[in-house]
Amino acid sequence: MTTNGAAGRRGKSRTHTRRIGMYIVVGLLAIALILGIGFATGLIGNDRSRYEVIFDGGTITGNITINGINVANLTPEQAKLALSQTAQDQEGEFLITLTFAGREEKVKASLFGVSPNVDETIRKAMLLTRTGGIGDREEAMGNAEPTAFNLEITYDDTTLEDSIRNAIPQLNLAPVEPHVEVNMAVEGSFDFVEGKPGIQVNEDEFVKKIAETVRSGNFTGTIEVPGEITQPTYTIDEIKQHTVKIASASTSYSKSSAASRVFNIKKMCGLLSGSTVKPGETFSANETAGPRTVENGWQKAKGIENGVYTDQAGGGICQVTTTLYNALLKADMEIVSRRPHSIPASYVKYALDAMVTTGGSDLKFKNTTDWPVFLLLYVNEKTQTVTAEVYGTPLPDGMSIKLESVTVEITPYEDDPVIVTDPDLVRRGRNRIVAEAWKVYYDKDGKEIKRVKANTSTYAASRPHVLQSSITEKPTQTPKKENPDD
């Protein structure tokens, strides 16, 4: 019992001693803290503002420009947006000049994954007033002259060579065939353009050369492309020999010459004219012209839609495709796709029209000859006509083709009128018409050789639409004669 009691007293004594020691340490720390605060207060004195805590607002601080654009007080996202056009322009300036066989081609380095280092430059701008001591930061913040940063290039070195190799098929290294180009200075004419040799690239050597240029960051020189020179398939003399006018067709727009419609006709001619269709290729009017929308520069004009005339972007362009269709038939081209309008058009005979719609009906033909086929389309404003011409290999033995329209059947419309309240919907009744288009072949002496049916077209009947008076409840307006505009 005595032994245990003594041990207990000794344990309590040691615990008590430790507590006293802890109190002493805490007290010393408290004194030191008080002294430190007092020292700091005395040190700061009247310059207290230098040491006040400033919370980071997440913007670029200081007088800073990047490529001459002031980015002060912008967040990184705002700075990136402000620099977007500059970065895009500078990306277009990173060009690598390739030479081979007397040709010179400039290639955007962006094809190889090279771009302006926008993010890294913005990061450096952010850090300018956030690194170093207080004095350094004050100096950076107070510079009267702006600190100017400039965008440089960036790329992923680990994937650079793969990017170069993958981009080779996109480069303009193939031979340029001699071809025909529309002469914009002279309406209805074109020029022959000489071809150029190409090159079959030695990929390994090419990748090495381009990678060295990118890594150096110097795009001012030229690179001789390694590889084997290749020649065009045709000579300019062969192209001239096999580019003669095979056929042409014209239609008049004098009965429907609204300014917006004529604008669309001229625009369509401009988009299709100059098209070259290689042997075996299929030409598409829709793909060549693109979607007809106001946003794409088309004007609204009258066009046929579901049997009625409506204002639509590109209204009137079917007169262009119709004219081209007639020329293609005379040139004996293989028609892949063609549809008639829902109602007859005034500028062409039955079954000789060809409608097109964005994303729908299309005019397509295939070049089944051994030589390129070239299209020339233009408008003569004096005569108010649209003309389409097809150039290529002449028809054999001086042969020519004329077109005939044959009406097969006419079914009268129902005379019971449809009463409408909208004056724009008033129209005469239309008979149902079935017609055929025929290609008639003649030899060089004008003797008929054969006849081939090109298509059978059906135009649906429609009852007359008359306007109803809100007072008499009887038809009060004579149906107007239609003037097809598409």
C-alpha cells in the first residue's frame, strides 16, 4: 500500500510540473505576439495601405497589352475573346512555302497543329503582378508604359510529326489539269488555262523538313518538297480539241422580270457557270449552288411551291436549271435526276422543265464521255434571256439533237370553284396534263436518225380559286391568269 501511494504522488508531481511548463511557453508566445504586433505597427506607420490584404479578382492587372490589344482588367476568358480575331489573323500568317517542279504553294502551319499560344500568353500576363515581392508587384502595377506581350506559336511536339504526315493528303501537291475558266470581263466567254505538274511526296523526308521548320519557328524560307514529279493527265492542246460547244439552250424571262427574280437568276448562273465535270463524275445543281436562304444572299421572289406561287428565297432559279436541262438533253448527257414542276412553266414547253429545291428535287447529270465536260451559263439583260452552253467532246459524225414536246393527255379540271378569302390565292382552273419530251437525232446532213423519249411528265389539275365577298357571300373576283415565275 505504501509503495503504491508513493508512486501515485510522484505521478501527480510530474503532471503538475508539465502543466506549469506549458503555461510558461504559452505566456512567452503571447508576449512575443504582442511585441510582434507592436513592432509591425511601428514599422508600418503611415504606409499601412501597402500591407493591406487585397483579394484577387481573377483579372489581368496592370498596364498590359497583347499584340497591341489592352487586356487590363479582363478575365482570362474575356482576354481570349478579345484576342480571337487577332489570333485567327496571326494563324493565317504562319505560312510554310513549298516549292516543287517550278510551282510554289503556301501552306498554313495550322494544318500541322501549329497555332498562336493565346492561353500561355494570357497566363504570363496574369502572373506579371502576381509574382515577386511587394516591391516587384508595385513596380509592375505602376508602369506608365504598357508591358507588351506578343503571341508566339505553340504545338504539341509529341504529335507534330504524326500531324504533318496526316496532313499530306490535304496539301495542294497533285498535278493541276489544264482547264477552262469563265472570263468575267466578257459575258459568255472563257479562257483555257495551262496545267501544272505535281509531286508524289517522299513522306519521311517531307515530315522531317516540315518538323524542323516548325521547331525553329522561322517560316520565312522555302522548303523544296522531296519526291517524284508527276504530270497532268491531259495537255492544253487536248483540252482545246475536246472542249467545243456541243449544245446550247435559251429561255426568256421577259414575262416575269421582277428585280429580285432576275437577281436570283443571275446569281444561280454565276454559281453553276464554269463547272467542270470529269469523266465518270456526276454533277448536282443543288450541291454546286448550295442552300437557297436569305442568309446565303438569295432574295425572295415568286416560285412554285405545292402548286401555288409563293415568295421564297431563290425564287426563279428553276428557269436556270430548266435551261441547263434543255442544253444537257441536246448534248446527249445522261440525266441522273430531274423532276417537273407541279404546274407548267410559261418559259418552256411541257416536259422540258426541271425544278430544284433546297434539300429536295435536284438536277443531276453524269459525264459518260472520256473527256471533261464544261458548263457556261449567263444572262443577257438586253434580250432578257438565260443561256446554258455545254462544252466537251463533239457528238459523233456531226450528229445533232433537237427537242420535241408531245402532249399525251389533257383532263379538264372540275369547274366547281374553291372559295378563298385571300386575293393572292385567286387563280384560274388548270387542266391535268400528261406530256412527253423527246430527243430527235439528226445526222450531219439534217436527216432524222432516231427518236428517244427523255421523260414523261404529269401536271396535276386544279379547281379555280375565286374570292368571296364578306357581304354577299358570293364570288366577286374573276380568277387571274397565272404567270409562272419559277
